[in-house]
Amino acid sequence: MPSFISVSHLKKVFKQDKRQAGLIGAVKSLFHRESVEKAAVKGISFDIEEGEFVGFVGPNGAGKTTTLKMLSGILHPTSGEVSVMGFTPWKRQSEFQKQFSLVMGQKNQMWFDLPVEESFEFNRAVYEIPKDIFEKQKNILVELLDIGSLLNTQVRKLSLGERMKCELATALLHKPRVLFLDEPTIGLDVISQKNIRDFLSEYNRTEKATIILTSHYMEDIRRLCERVMIIHHGELIYNGSYQQLREKYADTKTIELVLSERVTQDSLSKLGTVSDFRGTMARLTVPRERVTEVTTELLKNFPVDDISIHEESMEEIVSEIFQEATTK
Amino acid sequence: MKTLKIFLKLCELNLKKLLIYRASFFISLALMGMWVMAYVILIEVIFYHTSTLAGWNKGSVLLVMSFYYFVQNLSDIFFKENFEQFGDNLRRGELDFNIVKPAPLRLLTFFREIRFDHAAGLLITSGLFTYAFKNLPAPISVNHLLLGFIFALVSVVLYFSMLSIISTITFWIQKNDTFSALIFNVTQLSRYPRQIYRQIVGKILTFALPLALLGSLPAEVAVQFENGSLPIIFIGITIGFYFLGRIFWEYGLTKYTSAN
């Protein structure tokens, strides 16, 4: 049985015109224009099952958004195959389009000059949502996102966080089975980010919706996604669970110490790599398997006032992977 | 049916927008009034020196002009601004949200901004029609006038299809303002009876790029001008352009590159 979302050898090449800077460059380009081909996505393959919440991670220009745009039918691929719920996205069949939604953090699909409710009504007409189902779903979303007071406010008067909540509600009125989210928390403050995350988690749980999320905030990925896909220079360099990612790449832990008396840096260096040292405060990086042994040693032989052990952050892990991939 | 529902919803939302920005209704009224007045004066000057123009009397020429402005009014209200903004929207990747929606894409793209403030032009055009009727040597029947308006709607479809074809080229060349401006300017040729264009230019503007027919043909139908099977040919040309525009648009869409 084919996967809910199946991507095979997907590739997208863009043609870009090259032009020298300045007036002379502009005049030259009138007569002769060089163009180069840039592969934004280089033949990636993956499968996603129904109900999965997958994080798509990568630096700027890695190919995340291009991939999402091909999965949603906005872009035609250069080669490769994609099946989403059994449909080929770029054929843009109505039955397919009624079953998914796309939300982009940097773009607005609502009617800028009109109250939020009008955008809801417009989508009701476009997606042919029966009135009773529309009202029920609207009420659920309004409550979950706490946007009741915003429905009669003009979209252009909303804050970024409020707008994103309303964008999500607009995109979910037709109860999509698949949700493509491109940086939905970009530019939001920490409270708004948390609100959006809580909502997405709840939506995934209650509606069993399949969600693909791209984000620069690793916190989004860590808190929401069971599976992480890491894309770099158009290639998929990791595809697996968050836990496996940590086990595979985070082979060290950090021990933070607060001491009652000054000790020497040399004495601590024998136990691990000292990444920070200020006399009575220190940070040690030690291999994961030696954490218990080193902690015991520290408590036994050093004047420890406070001790804490930290996992490597997701940002550090991903940064390591990118560096590794770049140097290959 | 669904297309009609979405179109009506677009009309409703844009009407609500108009109520927010109502000043532009009066600005539009003044601008359109000045344009029409200038051309009426020109016609008055021409007919001061002659009694007919390419076989047309003053009232009929004014009727051609009235139908031309009627077609222009409808395009100004419903889609002209969307075509003007299309290049910029394409470069900014604004088509993304339209492409993913289960609705006719050209409807969402070219009827998103409906300018009901430009409906002010219809008031001026109705005044022009009244002035044309007063100058006709004999009154025209209601049935023929109605037929004239039906052909004016066919002209609107033809005009839309031609603009759609021109706009689709933007998928390849990214910036297409010059072509669109050219079409807007060439369309002004249909302000006068098609018979004033002779030989090869007349043939081109009647059959190949039938812009000369936009205002002329509805007027010919209304005044029962002897033109053989031209109305049937005109409908055929419109259907041809409509489907050509649609197929070309679908092909152009495969070249869409969006924007980050």
C-alpha cells in the first residue's frame, strides 16, 4: 500500500540570470545574458504516514520551501514523483486541493482591508463548506486559538501574532487532512510562538492531521515533531526520529558547576573538556557514557555548591550536522 | 455554479472594501467625465466639417463610442487593475495561495480586486448613450439595443481573453508592462467605427487582433448595420481566443517559479 505522502527522486532546478553590477553590467545584459542552473532540490525521496507530524529543518536556501511548494502543487518539479493522498499535486485537482492547506509565515492569504470574518466567509465559498460544518469548525478554531475578539477587526490592524492565529484558522476551516506549514512562527514573540505550538499539537492530536512543518526555531521542531528531516543544499541528510538524532549526533553532555571555593582549571580538565571557567563557576563537556562517573568524582573531590547536567541543544546538534555535511 | 458563487463573493467583498474607501468613487467620476468630454468635443469638431465618417452619421459614431466606453467601464471595474498588477504579483510570488485553492485560478487572479468605484464611469457612459440616441437620425428598437449590449458583453470576454494571453507571457519574461500598455493603447482604436481603418490595418484589426470590433460591432448590431456574417464570426473569434487564453495560461503556469 503506498504511503500517505510519497516523494521519489524529487528534483527542482531553477534557471537564474547572471548580471554584472552597475550601469555597464546592465547595458551588457541587454545584448548578452548568461544564465546558470541552480538545483534547489536534488532528487530527494521520503515517505510520510497519515497523522505524522514531521519537521523539515535546514538553513536558508536549503530547499525546504521549494519542496513544500512542490508538495502543494505550486511548483512543477524538474523531475521525480510525488503522491499526496494518492494525488499528483501539480495536476491541481479540486478533490486534492480541498483536502490540504498551506500556511506561510511570511505571506498573507487573508483580505487585508476587511475584517477577519470576511476571509473566513470567502474560504467557505471557495472550499464549498456546508454552513453547519463551517459554523462548527469556526467555533472550535476560534476557541482553540482564542481569536473571538479579533473576528471583526480589519486584518491590517492585527499584530503579527494575532494575524498568524487568524491565518491558521482561515486555513483550517475546511478541515484539511494535510497541513503544510512554512515558518508559521517566524517573527513571533515567545508567547505567541508557544500559543501556535500548543494549538498545532492539539490540532494534530484531535484531527489526526498529517503536518509538515518547516521552522528556523528548533524549539518548534523539538516540541512538536516525532520525525525530523534535515535538508542541506537540496539533499536530505537526515530522516529519522528526534530521539535517534540526539543519540546519533549528541554524544556529549554539559555539566555546569558552581563551587564554594576557587579550584584550578587543570584539576577540572582531567575530567572533561572545560568550555568555560571563571574560578568558582565552570562548564565541562563530557562523553555521554562518562557522565555518571564524572559527576560522582566532582561531588566527591570538589567543593560543589550546585551542579546541573544539560543535553546538547537541538541548535548545536543541527549546526554540527550542517558543518559535517559542508566539509564532506 | 461554483464559479458564479465565488465571483459573487468576490463582488461582495470588494463592495465592502468600496465602502471603506468611498472617496475614490468621486475621483473616478471626475476623471472619466473629463476623458469622455474630450472625445465628444473631438467628434463634434469632426462632424462640424462633415456629415458622415466612413459612412457613419454623428449619432452612430457616438453610439460606437458609447459601446466602447461601456466595454472599458466593465473591464475597469472587474479586471483591468488585476492585469496591470499581475507582473508585480508574479514576481512577488503572490500567486501561491491562489494556486492551492479549489477554484478557477484565473477567476481568483484576475478578479481579486474589483473596483466598484470605477462604476462611476457607467454614469458618464449612460449620459453618452443618451446623447448618441438624440443624435441618431431614427430611433433604434429596444430589441436591437439589447442585442447590442449582449455583443458588448461578448466584447468584454474577448478583451479579457486577449489580456489573459498577453499576461501569460509574463511567466517567461517576468516583466510585461509594455505589452499590457500596448494592448490598452491599441484598444482605444475601437473607439471609432472599424470602417475608418483601411486595407491591411482594417483586416488585422477586424480578424487577427479584433480590437477594432470591441465597440464597433455592438453598435453595428444595434443600428442594424449591414455586416453579413461578421457577428457570427465575432462570436467564433471570441470563443477561439477564450480557449486559446485558457490553454496558454495552463501551460504558462508550469513555468511559474514563485518567490521566497
